[in-house]
Amino acid sequence: MTVQGSSAVVLRAHRTDVAQPPSSLLEVVTLPPQEPAAGQVRVRNQFQQLIAASGDLMFETTQIPMPVYRVGEPLYGPAIGQVVESRSDDLPVGTVVLHMSGWREESILGPGEAFPVPEGVFPGPEYLLNQGVPAYHGIVDIAAVGEGDVVLVSGAAGGVGSMAAQIAKARGAARVIGIAGGPEKTRYLVNELGLDAAIDYRNEDLDDRLTELAPDGITVFFDTIGGSQFEAALRHTSFGARFALCGTLAGQIGGGDGGHPRFDIMTALVHEVQIRPFSTKHTPDQIQAWNTHYAQWYAEGRITFAQTLLEGDLQRVISAQDELLAGVHRGNVIVRLAG
């Protein structure tokens, strides 16, 4: 077959400030034609997931345990596509696969880089593009949420937070409270995701609302934000509370100082608060644990796939990354690629 070049998003220059929108550093280029070698497949991408970590990977160095993007090279990220050319016996033409070589129209993938999407489990293949692995790892392995827990989740309308809050409910938490920005997002958390309560940090006082919603204190805090929300959570802990620290979006977006909250040592001492920061390696065991419970809980109606599904080309993917970091959307942000 005659192979033509396909488009991809590349990094023009490294990010130097969190206030820089990714779109100012990205461009769509046409890559030279490439034929799949023995054992490889060519995949036409259909869905691209956007994640907040991509913004950090645009810096020359980062503390995130993932390879940074290189100037002049295509970005990578979670995507789903269909095999259109195959030199692999395991992945025939027509197979729908999940992989990490997105941000491009087509991807050439080798053994162990493409994973078939199971049929009949979810309404669409894009349901596999979620941030359930870090959410599950943090709620289950790090915080050990179970029956009787009062769980507070910051960034609860985001990709990780929306899954973490629902996992806490599925694990039998007595009460799950989400923090989000704006009345539309807080209504969404309660009415659509089934949380017990939600706090609008933009328009409500965190301390007043936590006193009302968790009078005996929270036992678990799943934090993706940091900053003042971490400080407020610490003021409302019960004895032995566990803090699963997943991210510091308040410091990663817009130049805030969310990564350096004030730490009330006396409160932590008196309440014996357990601070449990973690990063998710996406090991095969972690992925398998999440996917197994995700399929079960979804079938039982205990998990809703929280997503914002956008439509467009690779330029839309770029603008969607800006919107994700600006907090425009809720849930897992996915672009269905045109063509």
C-alpha cells in the first residue's frame, strides 16, 4: 500500500512558566511516511485523552516520574485507535487498541505497546480512557478507604478526582464530600456522580462547610489540588486521618503556590494525621486491579464514566489541553478525532 505522511503534535520549545498555555508551544506538523516493521501495526487514532500531567512534561525537567517531551518530537499520551495495517499475528486489521502514542493521526506500535479494547464491556472504547488507575491506587492502596470513612476529595470534578470520589463510594465510605469550583460542577458531583455533598470553593467558605458536613472530622483526604484546600482539610481531621496526596494543581496552573501549603504541625500531631504522598507507576498489577473493579462497578451501576467528549482535529486537541488546565471541563477530557 502507498503510505502517506500523517500529522502529529510536536513541542516547539520547552515550557518555562506554569502560566504559559500549552498552545503557545505546540504545533501540528506532517511526519514522514513510515512503514510498520515485523511485529508492528499502524493504528489510526480515534480518541485522544488529555491529562494535566502533559503540561508538566512540557518543561525541560519535572519531578513527575514520566519522560519529559522533547523539542521537535511528537508528544505522547493515552489514545484509542483502530489497526489499519498489521504485521502482527496478535493484532489483526480492525482491532481497536488502547496505547500511549497519541497526539497524532496515526501511530506505529510494536509488541507490548497496544492493548486490545474488550468488546461488550462498556458502551464505547473511549470509556477506557480514564484516570482510574491513580484514583484507585490512591483510594484503595494508599488511603485504604472502607466502611465508615468520611472522605473529602479535592478537584472532585476533574479526571482523577471524579473517579476517586466514586471509588470511595463503591468501597463503602459512610460519606464522600467533593470540592469543586462553581455551582454547576458541585451540582454535577451530587446529582450525577452520587456524592453525598459538594463544596464550591469559589463561592463558599471551606471551613464553614466542612464544619457543617463533617462535624466529627474527615478520616480521609484525597488531594489533587494542595494549597488552601490542603490547609482547610487539615483543620477538619479526625484522629488518625489519612491524607493521600496525588497532586498540586493549585501550584501547577496559573502560577499559584499550591505545592507549598502551610502545614499545621500541632494539629497533625494531636490528631496523628498520616500524610501519604504517592505517585502512580501504572504497573501491570495496578492497571489490572483498576480495570477489574471498573468493569464490575460499572456493570453494577456504582461507577459513572465522568467525561467531557469534544470533537475535532489535532488543533482541537491542543486547545483542549489549554482548557483542561484552565479548569473549563469536568471529568476525563477526551477529543474524538475527525476523519
